[in-house]
Amino acid sequence: MLREMQVGRRRLADYRSLVARDLLAEVRELATAVRGLRVCHVSAHGTRGGIAELLVGMVPLLNDVGVDASWRVLGGSDEYFRVGRALHDGLQGAPTAISDHDMRVYERHSLLNAGGMTGHFDVVIAHDPHPLGLRQGLDSDGDTTWIWRCHLDLSEPDPAAVERVRPLLDPFDLGVFHMPSYLAPNLVRDPVVIPPAIDPLTPKNMLLAADDAAHVVSRFGVDPTRPLMTQVSRFEPWKDPMGVIDAFRLAREEVPGLQLALVGPRRTAEASGEDHFQRTRDHAGGDPGIHLLSDEQDLGPVEVNAFQTQADVVVQKSLREGFGLTVTEALWKARPTVASDVGGIPRQITDAVTGYLVDSPERCAARVVDSIRDPAWAHEMALRGKQRVRDEFLTPRLLRDWLGLLRRVAMR
Ligand code: UDP
């Protein structure tokens, strides 16, 4: 069931030239107070998606500065993952119908996973709703601090889902959220805000030369000599791939030759079980300008990087969003970015300053056209976006915030 993820090595020193020197000094100073602290992260998935992205970088860095950090990933049946996903979708506001039977499936698997929590931890950090059930399956001597790391926007949750989650959260000591506006009132006892970050040293975010990016996208049938609009996202309704296609078709009327790449993993543990990749493909209707690319075509981090780097405009037309790491990634690559005014996106994009914020396919199309017609201005905004990411949304800042919180926990 529960399995331990093997993470590689990372050194804080490798970030020296990418972030402010003071920040690294602050990290080292905080780390002295939590040396040897046993911290276990638990998540539903070990690859793909924002949480895995974050943990791949964070866990080795925590170890590098002296914390005894590990990461475990839940196991279980499709049904169990569907219930977890329904809790997830419900907390983000989707109407859900989670039955008592569903909850029994969830609790049974949570118990089985709890059996795999061998060893003693000073702190357990459960990411999103899937691992919340672990806490109840474990005898606790009270020495362990349980933290819920919520990556979701809880500002307008489905009340039925909240009532399902409330008893699971009850024994948790702390909740960590991306933004103050995401806190659901009275759901966790001690809410803390820590925005996420991206790791500039991963293959996804390292600088890729323009000719290499062009080479990679051409292998997937994209013409690197024509303009490209890219969205990188899971194929699911919140990411609105259909809306992206509508915006693309409108924009192409003004920018002949424009191409669209929709890049994302095909298989996701959807609560609804629907195949949104197929639905998106139907909506694209065989349009030769639209490229749907998934992990089935061997699309790894370097390829995602290439599609972002090659894009004349990156879009993120989400209807709801946690933080929107894909926006952070696009800005870090200094790409002109057009994204919805939802979730953590306005924290990253100030409209017409570091990119464009939009609220409809029509506005999205208009801003894509603006960005392509005035590349100098679009690039200037993108460079400001990159600076914002450098100042606020790279891994060392995230590490500093977590170390601050862990120090607080250790001193309790
Ligand atoms: N991602 C990826 N491969 C894909 C699609 C997405 O590696 O085919 C990554 C993407 O680059 C980003 C993360 O998954 O780092 C998605 O995070 P985000 O916060 O944008 O959305 P989430 O999936 O967490 O809702």
C-alpha cells in the first residue's frame, strides 16, 4: 500500500546564483533549529501534478539542510482514489454526492495505508484530502504534529464535501494554505499561509536553448516557424481545455497560422471517471492546428519545458485554480502569459504589468492576439513576471517558510 518515494539529492548551495544571498543565509539560520527533526510528507501521487512537483524539490533540500525528511505515497483501489478525488473536487466547489459507502471505502483504505506508516515522526504533512484519513488510523502518543497542506481553493466549497472532511481534519494540529483567501472558516484550528514555488534546477524549469525547444516541438508535429499558444494542464473541466480551444479559434482569425498545443497527462483519477482527454479531442474535431499531447506520447519534463519555451503565448484558462504552478513556470521562462483571474494566478500576474488576466474565451483570444502583435511589450511584461518569480516563488523561499513553521512546531 503506502510506499516510500526515493528522492535524489539537491544542495542549497546550487541555488546561489539564482536567488538573493540573504535568503540562503536565512534558510541556514532557521535550519539549525530543526536539525534531525523527523518529517514525513504524504501525498496521493508520486508523479505528475503540482504536489509531486513541489515534493521532488523540497524533500531533498530539507535533508540537505539537516532535517530528516521523507515522502510516502498512498496506495489503493481506483474506487478509493475516486472518493479522494471527489473530496478534492468538492472542497474546490464542485457539487459532489459522496455516499456513506464511499466514505467506508475511503476509511478502509486509509487504515491500510496507515499500517505502512512505520517509524516515528515528529511531524506528518498530509497533502490535500486523500491522506487525511491516515491520522485516525494511527495510535498517537501526542508527540507527532499533524499538518494538513491544502493546495486547494477552499473559498467556495461544496458544503456536503466540507462535512465529510471536517471529522477527518478534526485531529489535525495545523493547516497550511497557498493564500489567505483559500481558508475555509472553522475547518482547521491553526491556519498558516505559505505560497508554493517552483524549482529552477529541474529539467522542467532549466533554461532550454531556443533551437532545442524548436527541435523538440517539431518532433510532435508542431511547426516551429509558426506562432504557438500552449496550455500545460491536466485534462479536466477546471482547466477548461474546451475554453482554450474556443479562445484559440477566435485568436487564429486574427493571427493566421497560429497553432495550439494542449499538453497534459491523459490519465487522472477523476471522481467522475470521465475521459476529458477524449472529450477535448472531440471538441478539437481533427483541427490540424490543434495538438493534444499527453504522457502517452512520452512527454516528460524536458518536453513540457520545450512547449512552454517555444510558446509565443502561454495560456492558463482555468475556471478554478489552486496556485497555478504552470503560470509560475511560464513566467520563469519569461514567456508572455495570458491567464484567468482565479486562484493564485492574480498573485503572480498583475494585469498588463506581468502578463494579462482574463475572464472569458473572448478576452483570452484578444490578449493572445495583443501579445503576438506586440512581442516587444509582451516580452517586457514577461521579464517583470520572471523577476516576481525570482523574488517570491522559487524553492529557497518555500524552504525558508517551511523551516520557519517547523521551528515553531519544534518549539511547542
Ligand atoms: N505537468 C507536467 N506534465 C504535464 C502536465 C502538467 O509535468 O503533462 C506539471 C506542470 O508543469 C505543473 C504541474 O504539473 O508543474 C501542475 O501544477 P498546477 O499548480 O498548474 O496545477 P495542478 O495540477 O496542481 O492543479
